[in-house]
Amino acid sequence: MSLNESIVEDTALQWFGELGYAVGHGPQFAPGEPAAERDSFGQLMRVGRLRETIRRPAAREPASPDDARAIDKESLSVPESNEKKLKP
């Protein structure tokens, strides 16, 4: 049996599912789809989820909404050349 990306991905998704994470198929979350969580493929961060996570109570020092703004920078976007490769 040869190891390929599909085997690794399916195994990882199974493990994350067993740990209680919700798993889904990538195209259903693509920009423009009903379940989309980003406006474009160039938006690497899912800002809505980041903000939800920051608002959640944590055992360590609490974060502020300013932390989300500090992370959500243009420098984190995908270069245009890579964006073309990512589009289906």
C-alpha cells in the first residue's frame, strides 16, 4: 500500500472526529457557498471563528477583541499566484 495525501487526510479527519471536532468537506465551505466562512480564497483566517475563540473563557489570561484585529492583517493573505492554484 502506498501512502498518499488522501490516506493521510482521511485518517486525520477520522482522528479529529473521534476527538469531538466537527469535520466537513472543503468545497462546502468555499467562498460563495451557504456555509462559507471567508469572503475569498485569499482570506486565510476565518475571522468569525477567531473572534468566537477570543471571546471564549480560557484558563490563561483573557484575550481582547484587539487581538483579533492584530492578527487579521493583509500580510496573512495568499499571494495572487497561489490563489489561482487554490481555486477549484
